[in-house]
Amino acid sequence: MSKHENEVEQGVMKIYSGSEPDIDTLYEYSYINQIAWTVLALALGMIVWMSIALSNAENQRNALMTKACADPVFKGEIDNKCLRVVHTRDHWWQHVGYALTHVTPE
């Protein structure tokens, strides 16, 4: 191999060696991506949990306001068993929608 070919080959290798990843720090920052996905999963879980809680609370509030769970035996009292199983609207998202759009008491 001539000296000129060797210099050309070294120049090409120098160009390519600058573009290859640094093996020493390649896996050093991989935890950042995992933190982002973990935070996203926790946030979505919290949104689902809050939606379920809001739907249940609005369902019970609506049952109390419409007197859907009035105790038939004791007038003016509430049937707690009814309050746990009553469905005052057709779908859960109707409860959430109402609760999100009516934030102040009527």
C-alpha cells in the first residue's frame, strides 16, 4: 500500500470515526426516556382514577338532588344501599361532563 493511499484511508476513517457513537456514554442517559414514560403512565393512571371518582361523586350528588334514594320507610332519610348502586344518568361520561361544566353550586 502506498503512502498516499494510506493517508486517504486514514482521512476517511477519521471522518467516519467522528460520526460513530461513543460507546462509553451510549447507555448513560437511557434512564431519562424511562422517567418520561413512567411519568406519562402515572399521569394517565391518575386521570383515569380521577374520572372514576368524579363520575361516582356526581352520580351520588345527582341522586341526592333528585331524591332518587329516599328511604321509603323513614321519610326524609336516605337509603345508603341505594346510593351505592343507583344510576342517575345513562353513561359515566355524562356525569363527568356535567361535573366539569358545572363547577359552582346551583
